[in-house]
Amino acid sequence: MTRSDLVEALASRFAQLTHRDTEFAVKAILDAMNDALVRGHRIEIRGFGSFSVNRRPPRQGRNPRSGESVAIPEKRVPHFKPGKALRETVDSHSNAVVPDSTA
């Protein structure tokens, strides 16, 4: 699901909201989440999951083309941990028929 799909789904679900209002609301929520993670805060949405920032320490990597050693700097990366309710919902629906992609 993309951001536009989310906006469309919310706009069709809540007829009292215009498409523009729905788009603004989705953008505001995502911007607030982005700002919180940039500041190093943790975001918890009960029943859905939590977002946090993980630190990846600096390390030595290798350039696959030349084989030379490369210093990889420290990184801060976003991390999502699904909540129990989301895990259980996904698991219960995973037993449904899933189209076979090998055919």
C-alpha cells in the first residue's frame, strides 16, 4: 500500500472528509512520526507496533569489485516492531489461500 492508496482508502471510508483533508491528515501524521524519530524518540501505537531508532556501529566493509577495505561510518536506522495484535491478525489471515507465484 502506498501513501496515495492510504489516502484513497481513508477518503472513501470517511465521506465527510475531502480528499485534500485526508491527504493533509496523512501527511501531518507521517511528518510527526518522522520528526519524532529524527529526535531519537520512540513511537508506540497500541495494537499496531512501535517504531524506534537503532544505532549501527562503525565497521570495516569490503568493496566487492576491488576487494579493498572500506570504513563504513556509524548509522542510525529506523526499526519497526509489530505489536501482538498485528502479529496475530497477520498470522490468522496468512492461513487464507495465497496466489501461487510459481505458476
